[in-house]
Amino acid sequence: MDNQQLIKIAQMPMPFGRYKNRLLIDLPEAYLLWFAREGFPAGKLGELMQLTLEIKINGLEKLIEPLRKKD
């Protein structure tokens, strides 16, 4: 895990599916758990989603808050 990954989790929208355009950190844990069972997407998106799930499982979402884009 590095700072750039954390920034992407805080600022990158989900590119497809039911939660399209929702920031990765804002995806419901149940949705991420479904991907954990069924298979995460290949590549960087899948890696970021796996890391997002770990952050949520461990209750570390507050670490991401300062990294969100300021409007």
C-alpha cells in the first residue's frame, strides 16, 4: 500500500456497474465482499478494490477522508 493507491481510492469513481461513478472508498462493503467471492476485476482497478475492502474491514476509512478532493 502506498500513498498514490490511497489517493486513488479516495478520488477514483467506480467505472461500471450498480455503483458507477461512486468513489471507491464509498462502495458498500457488501458490494466489495461480493467481488471478493466472485472475482475482482483484473488490473489496477481490482487491486484498488481489494485494498478498499481491507481498509473497510479494518475500520480505517477515516485515513482516507483527508485525501478526498476538495470541491
